[in-house]
Amino acid sequence: FKFVSLKESGLDGKTLEKMDAEALRSLPAVREKQREAQEGLARYRERLKRKFGDALRLRSFGVVALGFERLVFWEWN
């Protein structure tokens, strides 16, 4: 889970409300936080895999909050 403030995004809440999911994902601040989240997920998944092997069959999801107005999420394999 990552958080992007409205100030960091450079947008206000009204503008974010009108944007579709693809437009939100393309924002530079969201892409940066998504990259950070994927790096963290990769490290965590590797530790779990070393400890438990393939028994867990994990599914990983990343979430970026844009202020308290919007969420962007994705499944990461």
C-alpha cells in the first residue's frame, strides 16, 4: 500500500473524481509509487517462497491511494 497526497499528484479531488482508472495509473506520482510497491512485493514474495515453497500459491495486489479520494490497484504476478 502506498499513498500519494493531492499536493504530490498536482491535482485536486474534483479532478481525480472525473478521471478513469487508466488515466490515474498513468500519473507520474502513481507510477513511481507503483514501482516502489512492486519492488516491495517482489522482496516479500521471495522471502515467503523461500520459507514455504510453492505451498502458498500467493496472489499479490498493489494499492496506491490518491489522497482520500481515489484508489488505484492491480494484481501483480
